[in-house]
Amino acid sequence: LEPKRQGNPGRGTLSDVAGWVRDRIAVRPDLTLDELTAELEAQHGLTVHRSSVGRLLHRLGLSHKKRPESG
């Protein structure tokens, strides 16, 4: 017998909109987590916590950190 794998391997609430999130960040890379969370609710009817959106961005290899412009 082997233990069942823990966790939820890719079947989360946001898995169906991952492509939309990637495209949205490409169009507007300065979106905050709160703004992106609000857009997900308004456009897709998904009510999720901002930390869930942050974890999705991390899984997609995207950063949500703000960096000051140098120069």
C-alpha cells in the first residue's frame, strides 16, 4: 500500500482561468493582486482570496512584486 498523494494537483478554482490571468498580466503587468481578484469576480464570477491569486501567479512563473523604476 502507498499513501495517497496530498494536495490538489491542478484542479483548483483558478485552473480554468489560468490562461486568462496570464494574458491579463501580459496586457497590464502593473495589476495588483487586489485588482486582479476583483476582475476575476467581475468577469468570471469567481470569488477567491488574493492569496489564491498570488499562488496562481507563482505557479505560472509570474511576479506580482512592484519594483521602483531605476534611473
